[in-house]
Amino acid sequence: MPRKTVLKVEIERVSILDEHGNYDAALGDGLIPDADLVRLYEAMASCRYLDEVAFKLQRSGRMGTYPQNMGQEAGSLAAAYVLDNEDWLVTCYRENCGLFWRGVPMESILLHWMGDERGNAMSRAHFATPIAVPIGTQMLHAAGLAWASKYRGEKRIACTFFGDGATSEGDFHEAANFAANLDLPVVFCCQNNFWAISTPGSIQCSAPTVAQRGIAYGMPCLQVDGNDLFACAYAVKWAAARARTESKPSFIEMVTYRLGDHTTADDARRYRDQAEVDVWKERDPLLRTRRHLEQKKLWNSSKEEAMQVRVKTEVDAAVKRAEEIPAPPVADLFNSMYAELPAQLAYQRDTMQTHSLASETAAKAEGH
Ligand SMILES: Cc1ncc(C[n+]2csc(CCOP(=O)(O)OP(=O)(O)O)c2C)c(N)n1
Ligand SMILES: [Mg+2]
């Protein structure tokens, strides 16, 4: 038998507004009206400022570990902008910008990273799932939510965000396999920032693109400049339309970069060259959007100054609200896992604030 090619694939890359200010009008026009672009820029600026403030809160002991979103604001924001407000937004932890656009209060996110889980209890009104710190778990939730939506005959689709590292987890492969084989309306958005903490993409994925991991499951894929609001909006619109009208999943690789450390518990200088960071600073989504707005005479330095004042007021007020929310009682730790608390855990609950954690004697001494 002769050898013959049974599959040849091509992956397209979409870039509409690049870091040099080149704008592809054929692809971009009509995608984001000017007034919306100004609002989107402001949304990215407020998210960026929140990052700065959160970093300082952590350093001054007022917040636990925090993952800065800096540099990755465009992808989730474009998705939240393009999707219906009742489509599921199923994120990990670098999608604050999209969540805020959806209406998730800033103080909820702050509260979560301050160690109060009530911050992660998303209101049903926002159609957003709790931010997922366990890597990869949320992609399965997205497949499940999309499946439920299909089963109920709803038009709601699910859009999930995850990192390049997460595509090495079994969860990704299970979610992709499920979504593709059951024809589920899922938009898979991988924010490829080239690093999974200190593990570089080069030793994490031997394929030339992450996008082709979607092709392996029979999903159409697009790679986009993930720092380009227009390209991200274009891709999510394309994938959302396919999900809504054909009930099929798609995969989008958003090529981006985290300009900060992995989290406040990390020091990226130990494994990343400053030269690499400097290249990506020039590709910053805020910088290019601002330049584009200025070019269109929609923005100038006085508008920028006025916006910075607004952003500071907004973020400072959110921090104040988050810090003023009374802490939950410590015993809450034990409250949501069991209908009836096992005896050993009851001892722990009753003794944890004494000198003798989980000791029966101490519990008795305390009068329990
Ligand atoms: C199941 C699981 N394993 C390991 C970790 C520790 N961990 C936290 S972030 C991370 C790397 C994630 O990389 P990537 O998916 O590329 O996301 P990024 O942080 O770069 O946005 C790891 C391994 C975790 N949170 N959950
Ligand atoms: Mg990564």
C-alpha cells in the first residue's frame, strides 16, 4: 500500500492592532465601536491599577498571595465584551478584567485573596464561576455547564480561560474530548503566556503551537495576538457563533505574557531574563490601545489624568469595602463540608482556639 497524507492542518494567526500601531481595518472595523473602545481601555486601566494596589496590600500584610493580571487584561475583557451577559464565563485567576466587565464587584476578588472565601461566591447574576486556583479544573466545569445548557435547550454557551501550563493537565484533555465528542458549545481560551510559574513553554509543549492541542480533538483553532483586544474579540466572536449556532467547541490560543511575577509568592527575576520582559512591555495591551485611541483623537493626556483619578477612587473604595466586611467566625471553616460534623472534626472546631487543638481533654475543659 502506498503512503498517503490523511491529514494536513494549518493554524491561522489573527492580529488586528499590533504593537506598532498597525491596524487591519478589513478585520477590525465594526468589531468594537469607538465609544466602547474607550470604555474597554478604562476597564483595563482600572484592572491594572488594582494589580498595583493588591501587590502593596500583600506586601504590607493586608492580603494573602495575589496573582497579578498585568499584561493579560485583553483576552478575558474581549471575551466578556463579545459574549452575552448570560453566557458562562469560567475562569482561572488572571481574568479579573473580564469578570469586572461582567459586573463581579472588585471587592469580591480582593476579599478572596484576603483569605475570605465568601469573595469567591459568585452571584448567580454574573454567570461566572468561582475563580479556579487548582489548575485545569474549570475546563471540565465549562464542559459540564455547556452540556447542561444543551440538554435544557438553552442558547447559553460556556467560555473558559486557562493557561498554557493547564493544557498539560489531564483535565484539559478530558474537557476537550468531552466537548468535541458531545458537540458542546464551549469556547476554550488558552492564555499562552509562555510560563507555568518557572516552567517555560519550551519544555512544557513540544508542538510549535498550543492551538494544535485543540486540533487533536477535532476542534477548529485560531491563534491570536492575546494583547490585541480586537483580535481577541474577533476570535471569541467567531468561536461563540459556532458554539451558539452549531453547538460545537473551538479552541483559541491567545499569545500573551504576564508582566509581573507568577504571584506575590514568586520572584520571576530568578528564572526570566529582563530582556524578555522588556520586549513584552512594548507589546502591552494598554499601551497599544491608548496609542490607537490617541491616533483616532479619542484620547489625550488630560483624559488619561482624569481617568487615573477616577480609577484610583474606584479601587481605593473597593479596598475599603473589602477591608470593612467583618471577618467570618473561625468556626466557619467547619461549616460547609458535612451535614453532620464527624466527632473528630467537632473536637477540632471546639478546641482550635484553645492551647490544645483537637484534644478531648481541652474540649471538656472548655465545657463542651
Ligand atoms: C492541580 C494543580 N497543580 C499545581 C498547582 C500549582 N500551580 C499554580 S499555578 C501553576 C502554573 C500554571 O501555569 P499556567 O496554566 O500556564 O497559568 P499561568 O499562571 O501562567 O497563567 C501551578 C503548577 C495548582 N495550583 N494546581
Ligand atoms: Mg502560563
